[in-house]
Amino acid sequence: MISIKQINEKDIDLCYELDSNTISLWSKKQWANEFKKEGTKIFGLLITNLVIGICVIQVVLDEAQINYFSVNNKFRKKGFGSFFMSYLIKKCEKLNLKKILLEVSQGNVTAERFYSRFDFFTVGIRKNYYKDGSHALLKEKKLTTK
Ligand SMILES: CC(C)(COP(=O)(O)OP(=O)(O)OC[C@H]1O[C@@H](n2cnc3c(N)ncnc32)[C@H](O)[C@@H]1OP(=O)(O)O)[C@@H](O)C(=O)NCCC(=O)NCCS
């Protein structure tokens, strides 16, 4: 059974483990900092009790910034990422937020295509943003408030 739940600080090891097995973005210390950030909500995508995806969102005023979004390699291309993203978009709309922002590496073709399907458009570029020298594309999706 698939479900989505909000994750709290006691599940930090879970987040770190999933990240280590996917994109290795943050250390355990960085994950700990995310949980402390004002306006941050962390969601897990689960199959029964197994966490297969994580999303970190930070709400500032009427905008949400996706700071982390990843699905475990073994579960990709099965529609789970889309299910998770659709849930988050609806959640942000219910909160009456105006837009969702995120950053994605210019070389990350899979993620770029994924976000395009959800009408995220490039609104800026940060040159040499990542450790490997690749540029970050700033993407934005406008929300329809209910
Ligand atoms: C981007 C990411 C979240 C997508 O997750 P996902 O679970 O694979 O997403 P989906 O399965 O919903 O969609 C991915 C593709 O699989 C296709 N797909 C979905 N179900 C399918 C199925 N049953 N059979 C065949 N293809 C399928 C989708 O149409 C989509 O195709 P596209 O690449 O043409 O858009 C995932 O690749 C990921 O975690 N990447 C690493 C982290 C990352 O880059 N994050 C973004 C930067 S912060």
C-alpha cells in the first residue's frame, strides 16, 4: 500500500540512508539542519513501511521551495515520483501558496523532463553552482489558488 507521511526528526537516519543510496546530497549534519529550518516540512513516500522517496519543502511567505526530491533508484519509472509530486502540488495549493520553486542541475535530463511535465519553467540560471561545475537551473511553477 502506498502512502505519504510527514517525517520528523527521529527519522533522520531514514532520510540520510535514502539520500546516501540515491543522490548523496547531504551529510547527516545537513539533514539535521533541515529539520530545524523554519517553515520546513519533510515528507516520505512509503510502500507499506518502506520509505522509497523523500521531499523537503520550505515554505516562505506564499512560496514553497523544494530543497530535496528523490525516489529510490529501484522504484523509479513506475509513476511513484509523479504520485508524490501531484500530492505536494495539491498540498501547496491548499495552503494557498502562489508558486513552487526548485533548483535542478542543467545536466539532470531525467529530472528536467520530470519537472517540465508538471509545468515547472526555467526562470533563472546559477552558473557553476554545483561541485562538478554544472549550472543550476531555477525552476518555478505557478499555482492556482482555490
Ligand atoms: C526525478 C525523479 C524524482 C523521478 O521519479 P520517478 O519515480 O522515476 O518518476 P515517474 O516514474 O513518475 O516518472 C519518470 C518517468 O517514468 C515514466 N513512467 C512512469 N510510470 C511508468 C511505467 N509504468 N512504465 C514506463 N514508464 C513509466 C514517466 O512517464 C516518466 O517519463 P519521462 O521521463 O518521459 O517524464 C527520479 O528520477 C529521481 O529521484 N531522480 C534523482 C533525484 C533528482 O534528480 N531529483 C531532482 C533534483 S532535486
